[in-house]
Amino acid sequence: MGNHQELLRDAGLRVTGVRLGVLRTLDRLPHATADDVVQAVREELGSASVQAVYDTLHALTDAGLLRRMEPAGHPARYERRVGDNHHHVVCRACGAVADVDCTVGQAPCLTPSATHGFTIDLAEVTFWGLCPACAASR
């Protein structure tokens, strides 16, 4: 995923331990919740405030270094995969999330029946079902 310090500097952000920890965590744990990230960053750094991690998640998302997704009825999740228009599949039972590549061309990869004058640049689709483990246990 590239040099994290360079990514931060190129985005005009200061390099901090918490920011680096968040990026490393999301490299390892794509689709992590904010609470997952807090726990992992604390394990890595020894200490980090919840507010510092939440502020970092927001700053990195605003800078385009993270993508935030919020499946209905589930906590928001963050990922490092940005710059494309991929979608997600979510397990109704355990909440597991996986990426689904866009199936048609460039973003937004879906054409709405009406735009109501909006300039559309992203389409978010969430597929719902059961992951293999949950389907096997039923």
C-alpha cells in the first residue's frame, strides 16, 4: 500500500504515530470498525485515546486515504481501498464484509434512471446474504 509517511505528507497531513498506526491496522484489517482500529492501534502503540483514533479516521477519510462504509444496521467500517468504485457484500448473520469489484467500467459504474440534476461520481451497492461459514451452520 506504499509508504505511509509519504502518503500522509502527500495528503498535506502531519505524520503521527496514531495516523501511522491506523494506516497499518487497516492494511492488516480491511473493513475494520472504529472500535477494532482503536484496539489494534492501542496494542501496537501501547496507548492511544479513543478520540485521537476517531479524529484520525475522520481526517484520513476526508483526505481520501480511507473509505468509510456503513452497512444498514451495522457499525461503520473503514478500508484503505480507495480510488475505485467497488462495492461490498455483508453477511446478515455475523457481519463479515468482503469487496465486490465494480462490474461495469469506470466510476460510478451504475447509471441511475434519474439524476435530479446531481453530478454523480460514486455508486454504493451493498449485497446482503450469508457468508460460507454462517450458511454452513444453518
